[in-house]
Amino acid sequence: MKLRLLERIAIGVYVLLALFPSAAFATPDYARQTGFECKYCHIDSIGGGPLTQEGKTFLQNLKLEGLYRP
């Protein structure tokens, strides 16, 4: 059941990336657009710093799609 939820979230992220490529970089604006709180991708609930597993997956997807900018 949890996997299906993560699959749906991943599909939603891909759709958002396709529609809003400039929002592909993790920012407060991106969090507002997706409805995710900072703590979804970051261990610190206010954002920044180490990533959660979801954040690491998102970062890896950015790199695979050529959208990552250091």
C-alpha cells in the first residue's frame, strides 16, 4: 500500500517537472506548488541540510533528467 502512494507521488512529481521545469529545484516555491512541507525532503523540518530518502530520490531523479544544478 505504501509503495502505491510513493508511486503516485513520484508520478505527480514527474508531471510537475514536465509542466514547471523551473520549479524543479527544491525551493520554498516548489514546496508551495507541490503542497509538500520542507520536511518531506529534508530531515530538518524547516528545510535545508540532510535529505530524507524521498529527498535523495528526488535529487537523483533531477540528476538523471539533467535538471540538477549544484
